[in-house]
Amino acid sequence: DIQMTQSPSSLSASVGDRVTITCRASQSISTYLNWYQDKPGKAPKLLIYAASSLQSGVPSRFSGSGSGTDFTLTISSLQPEDFATYYCQQSYSTPFTFGGGTKVEIK
Amino acid sequence: EVQLVESGGGLIQPGGSLRLSCAASGFRVSSNYMSWVRQAPGKGLEWVSVIYTGGSTYYADSVKGRFTISRDNSKNTVYLQMNSLRAEDTAVYYCAKTGTIGDGFGMWGQGTVVTVSS
């Protein structure tokens, strides 16, 4: 099975900050990497698919990059509604594993 | 309206069985890759199972042999039959849709809560 490791597990940031979250796969997954935003009491929301493609309706301040084993999610200017937990997920092969999550908190 | 609606969750004793349903509207489940994803209280997301457009099915090791995913094209519904339930299966269970297998889960249901406890 492919293991997905996210870092950091949590971070504190202020509105307007640039935030970067990293995700590493235990083997090459090409660009089969997706990012989700998770808020309490709501279903997760797809932000980025195929490593760098922005899902329809997602603000352009979110971006993704990477290929192979190393990936990043960047929020260019953190907004109040962005405080949430973020997960990466590989769709290269089953089981479609998720990373452990990164909680973005208010500084 | 394009949506997924889960049902069937509840309180069940360890060792018991439960069947979750995911009713789709606005698209055909048979033309999409349909997954179940769960989230235990205070924990992260865990992929559980997928049914491909061709009918192939795959499972997480944690549920293999106990859970079965299926679909009824006439009802446009996906199911998750859960047997031999354990306390660690307690979670919110989400149904999720992928149009292309390499892409992410672009649509999710609202989730249904399964609690395994005596």
C-alpha cells in the first residue's frame, strides 16, 4: 500500500499569510494526487486534483504542485474561511490512501 | 439537482450488520467511480471501498472480507454492506463520486453516522 505523509500536522497562521503544506508518497504516484479541505460538520471539499488542477469553484489562492513523491499545497493569502484541516490523497492505486491531515489554525 | 444522499446509519452492537445506501440524483452511478470514505470521531479521512464503472470492487485492508460494496443501476444507488462490525468501525460514512479514476472525489454526500457499541 502507498503511504501518504503530510507535514506539518498543524500550523498557526494569520489572515493574509502564505501557507504551504507538503505531502510525500512512499512511492512514485506521478501526478495522481488530490487535496481536500475538511471543516467540522461538513463533507470534505475537493480543492486540487491531479496535483495541480484547480477544482471548479475553488478560489485561485489555492494552488498545488509536484510530481512523483513530493507535493505541495499553497494558499497564497490565507482568508478567515480557510481555517480548516487539509488532506492529501493518492488516486494512483487502491487503496486510495489519505495523508494524516494538516490543521490550519488562527495565530 | 446533482447530489448524493446517504442513509442507513445508526447504533449497532459489535458483531452486527448494517447496510448503508447512497442515492444519487442528476447523474448515473454506473457511469462513475463510486467510493465510500469514513471519518472516525476526531480522526482523519479513511478510504473504505470503490466500485468501478465496469463493476470491479476494491477495499481497504481494514474492512476486506467484512464489507461489500455494490450498486443497483435501476435505483441509481450504491450500497455498503457492513458485517462483523467492530467498535473501530464507528465513524461518519461518506459516499463520494469520481468521474475519472485518477481524479479526486469531486462530489460527496452529507454523511451517515455509524456507531458500534454495546
